Amino acid sequence: MKIKTAFRLLAVAVVLTLMYVAYGVKLIKENARNTNLNQTTEMESKPAKTAPENPQTATFAGGCFWCMEPSYQEHPDVFDAIVGYAGGSEEEANYKKVSSDTTDHREAVQVTYDPEKISYEALLEIFWRQIDPTDEGGQFADRGFHYTTAIYYQNEAEKAAAEKAKQELQDSGKFDKPIATKIEPFTTFFPAEEYHQDYYKKSAQRYKQYKKGSGREDFIEDNWQDNKLENSETQELKNSQVPKSSSSQVYENFQKPSENELRETLTELQYKVTQKSGTETPFDNLYWDNHEDGIYVDIVSGEPLYSSTTKYESGTGWPSFWQPIDAEYLVEKTDWKLIYPRTEIRSKYGDNHIGHVFKDGPEPTGLRYCMNSAAMRFVPKADMEGEGYGKYLDLFN
């Protein structure tokens, strides 16, 4: 009898704990509208992107829409991403109604994009990497139908692409449980209240705490980052023979190879990024989730650029650093490729495009050096001495 009573008390404690977590998550969202949304970080106004001539939309439900927006909004080939409520038969939707779980709407993100720049398949790839696709009852600490996952297709081509991607994920054996994400025809989408839009920027600290506390951040770290699917260009980058530095390297006297030599030495992607100021695909590049100790050097000249000691998870899908090894090896230029100016980062002596720097990084610098993996080569800490970078070993002390 005592054992049964103890088990009953334990079961009650577990249920109460889960209810407490879910209630706490709900309170965070309900209080968001009453919070000074600029209290943690200074939000930069969203820069206007060039509207595509043939815009397309894609709609995905991945649980809390706060956590689904950033990966799309920060993608250079996505025009816009807004959060809202998808599906459902009601004629209107708002947070109060949907969060009560009495409607058939889901929290969702709607992406506006140019199919000439990014494919629907690439948007699906981003979607999978933000969620637990096996969860039938919600996402992480967020429970209820409105937090369940779904892909809303608008035509037969999208339906076929979604079904193919889902089946490939199921067949991969990555998860023990079946893939629970629904694939449904698109019906309606109601934009969410303004205080929900760009929440990851408006209240960055609260957003980070929420993503971490809900369990989503740890799940992504444990299940996606070390098992990313690789496209052919990423595999080519891994297998290619790239230039290496030597202890006698003098960067000031570096002679840049001719264009023909660069085309022969670099992969197509490396050449596009470094010589034509291209941008690689986020979440599908060599170093975005590399956690090994070492330094990153210019792939052509070998100039030391960044250290793993200042690398951090920015959530953008590109390797990000809050400080370079030595600003001596970097050149900043104003980039007007979009209709608003950005600060481009180039290597000083190699004169190669590396990426851009933004003023939304962590302390102590407040900067985010958002780089392309294809423009860099990683030198593991154990190889630094032999490759002529021994003087930078002090970075790891």
C-alpha cells in the first residue's frame, strides 16, 4: 500500500511539473506585449530587401513561431518571413483564441521568397532543422494542437517535394520514432500581432532564454548540428585540396594567383564566394557547426582570420565570431549589393571576400562577423605549430 501511494505521489509530482513548465511558457508569451521590447538589445530597423519579380510563399508550422522565424528571416535569399496562424476553418485568428487550443489553427511562419534564388526544397531543409519531427503533441515544452508541426503545400509540386523530404527523413533512420509532421493543403494564414513579429530581435535576451528553456535549442544541438545533410558542393569542399600556409609565409608579400589558377585551385563554390562575393547556403556549409579547437584562415592566402575561442552559435547557419584574431588581416568595405549598405569583410593581402560584419553580436564587442565557410580553411589546434601558426596557440591558454 505504501509503495502504491508513493508511486501515485510521484506521478502527481511529474504531472504538476509539466503543467508548471507549460504554464510558465504561456506566461512568457502573454507578457510579451506588455514588455519593453527594446530593453535587452538595441533593435536595428529591418533593412528593406529587393522585392522579387516573381515572389512565392511557403508556410510551415514548427511549434512556437518565435523560434521558426529567424532562420528564414536572416537568409539572404529570403525576401521576408512573418509569423501567424495557419490552417483552420475560422474566419479570423488571434493569439488569445489560438493559444486556448480551441481552434484548428497552428502557429506558423510564412516565407516570401524568390524561387530563382532559393528552392522550395531548401526551405524544407531549413524547416526540418528547427523542429522535433517525431513529436505528435506539440514541440518541446509547448503542448497542444496549435504547436504541432505541419507543412502547408500550395500545389502538387510542393506536395510531392514535402512528401519526398518526409520519406527521406523517415528512411534515414535518424529518429527511432515515426515522423509525425503533417503535410496539408494550404487554406488560410492570418498574420500574428505586431509584438510577435521579429521577436528574436525585439527582445533578444528573452527569446534566447525561451528557446533554451523550452528544450528546442538543446534538441537542435544534439540531433541536427552534427548530422547535417551535405550537398554536393559541401562534399566537394571537404574533399578538395586547398592551399596551406607554411612557417615562411609572409602575407605582406603574398602574390595572388591569376584567375585561371584560382579556378583550377578552388572549387566552384569557393571561387564564387571569394572572387565573386557570393554567399553559401546557411546550415549546409562546412563550418557553421564546427566546435573543434583551432583557427580559421583565408583559403587562398592563409592569413589568420578567426579563432574557435570567439566563435558562437548565432542561429544564422553561417560560422559567426564576435572578434577576429587580428584586425590587421581584415579590410572593411561598404557593400551596396542590396538596396541598403552592409559592411563587407575581405582579407587584406589575399583580397578575398569572406563575409559581412553586423552590430548584433554578443558582448564584449557587440559584433557578429558572419563568414562563409567556403572562404576559409580550418586548422585544428594540433596542427597549428606544424603549419606555421604556432604563435596563435596562446589564444587557447
